[in-house]
Amino acid sequence: MQRLLSRRALSLLALDLALGLLAWWLAFWLRFNLDVPPEFAQLARASSGWCALGLAIGLFVRRVDRQVWTYTALPELRQLAEGVTLGAVFTAVTVLMLRLPDFPRSVLLLYPILAFLLMGAARAAWRTLVEHRHHEEGGAPLVVVGSLDDAAGALRALKGAQRWRAVAILSPVVSERGRSLSGVRVLGTVDDLPAICAATDAKAALVASPPGSDERRQALLLAAEAHITLLTLPRPNEWLQAESTGPRKIELEDLLGRAPVALDVAGLAELFSGQVVLVTGAGGSIGSELCRQVARFGVGRLVCVDVSEYNIYQLEQELRLAHPQMQGLYYTANVREPARLQAIFERHRPAVVLHAAAYKHVPLMEQHNEIEALRTNVLGTLHAARAAALCGARRFVMISTDKAVNPTNVMGASKRLAELLVQAVARQESRTEFVSVRFGNVLGSSGSVVPLFTEQIRRGGPVTVTHPDIVRYFMTIPEAAQLVLQAGLMGRSGQIFVLDMGEPVKIVELARMLIRLSGKTEQEVPISYTGLRPGEKLYEELLADDETTEPTPHAKLRIAKTHGPLPDIAEVVRWIDEAGAEPGEAALRAWLKARVPEYSPR
């Protein structure tokens, strides 16, 4: 194979040199109006060797011999132009130094232009021939949805995906109709998707518009009715995976996602590179993503703590495969056990602690398990914060929730009390920066509605929604984890950060999107309403009524300014410890409301 490739490269180089010599003679013919006098023909023959040598040197210097003609594009043409120019300069210098008598100097100007045109035309012809052959051989017809700017990148990506062949573009920009890009015409707008797919015999559409755009949602609604498969390009991190060689099926994150988070990469690298980082709840949805993000910043040692043996085992297998050079340590431990937690912290002395361990399922914590929410969310957070301070950690970041704002349920109130305890510890411990970060629901996280809806759709329905007007904020797991890290870098001790969650989404609309993504309609998979569950609100807030926010240098992060006294840490610990295995529901809620005045149980 190596010999075959070398022969092909030499053959193409020989063809380039032959075209260069042809350009040399063409330059003479043009100079003398296609009738070269004998003496100048002799001069052309005598200098042809220098022309070939100069061109060979220029092409080798710019490594034009390594080009693959099948994929010639602007970068290759620029490289070719540079090689031809270098060769022409060498040839001109040589000819002028030899002082050949009566040499027509205009030839030296015509030659590189003609050489570039001939060699570029050869490449363009070859690529056209190959693409025509691929077109004739097949490739399923595909409609591209997006403006010309968006479609340009998609068409470039499709060049290497022989499975698909773009036959039309549907642009949301009405003025672009009738124009063409890479030989593919704009035949209409997104509304024309079913008709254009039927006319071109296309069974799939590639949505090139950015994540979260209206075109994506509109295409989804139309595609389900017409039984059209919706595709999109791989995400940036998926291009590195061997299996991501072309378009993939569109997913919920592509419909609700937003522009990528802008991170202070230099600051985060300085914070994590070569440092010891400890993550509690490391096996959960957010905790595991935090571990992935931290690992990418070159952490010196990553200490992963989780109560679930299975989750921590799964994380260990993934990280060892993805980051074999990283030193990872994996502990099964419960944040409710301060001695065990303290032993782990003292052994590794982390510089940064990311506290993601928590109970978060609202209905489950609202009945029969209230004391468990307090022991894990409140005492567990206190134990982790104290352990971080005692071992001299630089930063402690607690993962909070939008349900901690004006809470109506025990889970939300327990997280708000945990925020207050972190602020109380921050006042006592000056060596560690203590920060809390609030955000809403995370798409696809454990216990969220997306896995539930997906399973219900798989069974044929119905998809159960509590109320037709219920809304929630949503964010993708990577986006949430990245903003947590950014807040941890920026935050000063005692601050509570609020993430920009974008616009809230109606849960019923989320259900409809998932049904359409499965290729079905609401007639095939019905939606039923079950009523609000205990402690559930129609909408979530990111800021309490008595709070204000102030901006930060990061567009998606704001600081919540809270007021009011902080709780007595000793009293909180004593009450929860003495509450027993099953305290009275009314007494527990009354005690919780006394510590979290904005808590309004339902």
C-alpha cells in the first residue's frame, strides 16, 4: 500500500511538471501571438530544464506532492499557488542570472499564471469526475435545512459521507430562494419540507441550523407527520470519535440546546492543571460530567466519591479508557458519614472540591423520606464543606438547584438550608472560597422527565404530564457542568451563582418533541394529564422575591444577593441528629420553615 501511494504521488508530481512545461511553452506562444520564431523556440527549449527544476523545488517546498486531488479545495489551491510562485521566482532568478540573450521577460510573468490555471484546472476536473461518479453510484437523497451560511458547513461535511447526496436546500431566509450553493439549489423554506422531500424522493433531512433554533423545532413538527428522518451534524466532541463519520439522528439536546458556553480556558487550566480535585456524587449525572470536564483540564489527581458502587465502577471504567494518563481514585463513601469523608479528604488534600452529592427527586423526598433529604442534602453538605476547610482546600463549590428558591417542597428547602450552611461555614473559614451554584433541570439526568417520557413512548404511551401549563428551565449536562466550573473559578466566598437557563420550556411541549423524535405522532402516542404531585410548582424560579442579582464578566452567570440571618450550625446538626428514624411530618416541616422562612409547604 505504501508503494502504491508513493507511485501515485510520483505520477501526480510528474503530471504537475508536465503541465508546468506546457505552461512554459504556452507563455512563449502567447508572447509571440502563437507563432514562436525559431531562435526563441530554441531559447524556450534551452530554458525548459530550469523551468522544470524551479517548479519541482517550489512544489516540494510547499509539499504540493502530498495533496489528494479528490478533496481539492481553497486551502489546497492556495498551497498550489504558493508552490507555483516559488518555482516561478526560482526560474526567473536563474534565467536572469544566466543572462540568456534577448530572453522575453513577459514570459516570466505569464508562466506562473498559466501554470496555476492548468494545474488547478486538472485538480478541479479530477474532483468533478470523482464526485460525478459518486453521484451516479448512489447516495440517498438528502434535503438540507438552514440558511446558506449554515448549509455551507453541512455541504462540506457531506462531501466525505458517501451515504448521502444533498438534493435541495430549504432556507428560512426568503430572499435566498432560487440561489444555489455547491450546485445545490434553495428550493423553498422550512414549511416546504414535506413537499420538497416528496418531489426529490428524499426520506431524510439534515438540519444545519444552530441548536435551539426555530427551524429545528419547525422541521421536527413537519418531519413526524411526513415520516421524514431528521439528521444533524455531530457535535464538536463527537468528531473525534471513530463512529462519528457523518450525520446522526437529531436529539432533544439539539432542539433545546444553545450556543456553546464560553469558558475562561486559561483560568480553568490554572485552577485544575496538576491539582488534586475531589468530586462528591461523582457517579451521578452532574458529578460524572464534572469529572469528565475536569479531566480535560489536565488534573493531577481526580478523587471520585459516590455512595453507589455501580455508578463509581462505571465512572472508573469510562475515565480510565478516556484518560489513561490521569491518576484517578474511586471511593464508595456516604457524605452522611463525616469520619469517612474526613479521612478521604485528609489523605488526598484536594485543592478544589466539587460537591454534587444530593437527593434531588422532589416527590420521593416529599413523602416518607423527608429526614433522608435533610441528612444527605443538609448534613452531607456541611460535612463536605467542613472537610474541605480542614484539609486546606482552595475552593469548595456546592451544586444547588432552582427549587431552593421560594421552595414549596422538602427537597428544595433542604437545598436552600444547605446554601445557608455553606455561607455560615464561609464566615468561619477564611482559607477556603465557598461558592454555591443554582441551576434548573438538566436534560437526560437521572430522575428527570426525559428518561421517563422516553420509556413511556417506547411502551406506546400514554406520556404522563402533571399539568398542561407546567414549565421548567432546562440545560444540557455539559453546559451545566461547564458553568459550574466557571462559577467556581470566578466566585468569592459566600456567593451564590445563578446560571442563565434561557427560556423556560413547557413540559407538554417537551413531551411532544420526544414523541416526534421517536417518529410517532400524538395520535399514536397520546399525552395524559395526571395533576400536580406533592410539593410541585407550576413554574420554578431562579431568584427569591427578596433577592437581587448583579452581573458578572460571564454572560451566563449572575450573582444572587441574599439577605437574612444565617442558621446556627450546631443547632441544625443537633436537631437532625436527634430527630430519630421517623420524625413527625408536621414537626419536621415546621422546624424547616423556621430555618428557611421563604419555605411554603403545600
